[in-house]
Amino acid sequence: MTTTAPGATTCPRNKAEEIAARVKYLPSLPAVVEKLLMVLDDFNTSAADIERIVATDSALAARILKLANSPLYKGVESVGTISHAVTRLGMWKLRDVAVSVATTGTLTELADEAIQRDYWHHALYTATCARVLAVESDLPLPEAPFVSGLLHDVGALVLAAVAPQDFRRYLEIPPAERPSREESVFGTTHPRIGSRLLRQWNLPRPLCDGVRMHHNEQVITSPRDPIVSLVALADMLWKINRDNHEPRFTAEVLFTTAQRANVPLERIAELLKAADGQVDQTRRDLEIAGDVSFLAPRPPARPRRIATATDHPATATWLEQCLGYLGHQVVPLATFVDDPSVAELVVFDPTMLSRMDCDLEAAMLARKSRLCVLETEKEPVEMLVEGKPLPSLGLFPTQDELGKLLRR
């Protein structure tokens, strides 16, 4: 069911105000969740107090217990009561679990099936990946970035619900252009309007701020909030092996965000595989219906040998991790310089153009038909070899991109 307020957004000047006003018509969270959030702010609240509140909504209680018994949380014994769940999970983790199950139920009332499918594909992966990254970074409460990852793009569902005509027009824009044109279509952005809905639901302020700031480069690269950085990094990692219309980020922003999130680049491939292995369990735990099953990248029919021509340690590590995750073999730069024929594809980092020595230049020219430029900036750098522009490879590579470059 799609829930919208009467009327249509027509005046560009008032569009943002109209959309903001329409958010008030959207469904609220269950009253029991609102009460639970209030009592959890009281340090004197006991497990018995929480159980009495949750017990008033048997459906919510059942879903919380199901999640508490999930393989992602389960201990030696099964959890049979909410009080036991509080002991197992802790009050703050239980709060995040309750918010997760309540918001997913409410959000399925917004937008049509196709939009819901796209949303949950991305949201489930980002949430699961954020939790995996949080565990890696030793964050005390990994469920906080999980909930933030689950809701980080909730504004897209809001816009689809309250401004359906504008949203259909927005979907007609080429995907690569959507991030820069979102505000001109709606008068606002999905992070801002998503945060407004979460504030209306009285969700914790850090969660609202995280949703509002997850594309803000100054925030995600600062030490201000590691949870925002974790969710932003998980959102970026979604790009690997996927065609998408997420905003472009520079290599510097990517690497700084990973540093702020305390996630080592040399662990990225393993962390991605861990997220791949957990995302369908997350879908089952949250009872998300529809065709939103996750498929990990299929390994190539034949792993390719790819050289990365860069002297920047972070860039070299990032490419090694991404290409390894996709099933390819990275050729060390020194090996490539000694024998250019070992590389079936050469990825050149344009930032080292002024530092390239004669041996590397000779090796690259020897493989000029298999040479491409890494996109380290928001706008790709054009490089010419013998008067012809080199093709580029995205900072978040896909199997399709690599296949096209290798078939040249």
C-alpha cells in the first residue's frame, strides 16, 4: 500500500515545504516502540520493565525473540523471554533490534513493490556490511551502525510515497545524473527528508544525524562520529560490482572514511565476503518479503592477471582487495615492469603521472592496448596514448567493467 497526502507538488518554490508537510501523513511507529524508547532513556529501567512493555505487542515480541535467536546473536541456550533477550543482548542492543523490526514493518507500507525491492536490496546489504565493519573496528555496539545502515536511504521511500509524480520523473533521469539533480526535482534530498521522518518517529538523535549526514564528505571523513563513517563506508562498498547511481567519491574520501571508521583496507575483501554470507540471514531475521535475495559476485570463468600501476600504498591495497574479491589475481608492479606480458590488463593511477620512471613508462607502452586509467577523482582524468583516450576503471570496479576492458 502506498500512503500519500492529498494533492500534488507543483510549485518549485514551495516543493520542499510541501514534501516536509506531507511527511506528517506517513505511518507512525507502533506505540509500544515509542514507549520502549522512552523507558530505555531511564537508567533505572529493569529487564522486567522492558518485558512488560514489549509483552503488550505479541507480534513485536515474537519478532524480537526471533532475532535474538538468530545465528547472528544466538548463544548456547535459546532465548525464550524478552527478559532473557535483554540479558543476552543488553538494553541498548535490544533497543536497536526493536527499532529494526518495527521500522521494517512500517516502511513496507511505503511505495510500490519495485521501489521497495530496490530499497531493501541496498538497505539490507548496507546494514549487514555496517555491522560486519563495526565488529572489525571493535565498536562496542555494532547494532547501532546496523540500524543506521538499514535506514540510511529511507528518504528515498519517503519521496516515493509523498511525491510519486516527481519520483517517477526522477527515475527517468539517467542514473549517473540523479545525485546532482535530486534537489532540483524535489526541493530537498533523501538524506534530509529521511532524517525528518526519523525525528518524527522520535528515534535517537545520533541515528537521525547519521541518516542526514551519510553523504556529507566533511562529516564522514572527520573523527566526529565513527558510526556515520562506518555506515558511509558500507554504503560505498555496496558499489563494488554493482551498477548504481550513488554519489561519486574520490579516493582520498574513501581512504579517509575507512581510517575514521577504524577499518583496515587490507581486510576489505574478507569483510565483504563476511557481509555476503550474512545478508540473507538478515533478510530472514527481519522478515522482508519479496524478491530481495542477495547474490554474491560470481567468480569469473577465468581469473585474470591485472597489474596496478601505482606507488600509493592505499590505492595499491584497495585495488588488490577489490580485484581479489572479484576473483582476479593482482600482479605486483615490480613484476609487471620486469615482464609486461604477465599482465592481461594494466590499471594506471593518474596521480603518479609526474613521478613515472622510464622503465614503468616503457612497460605501459608495451601493453597500451590493455591499459586503463583508475578514476580517483569525481571527474575522470582523460589520458591520451598516441592521440587516443584511454578507457577508465571505476574506483569501485565491477565484473562487467573489467570484462569490457579485457575484450578490447
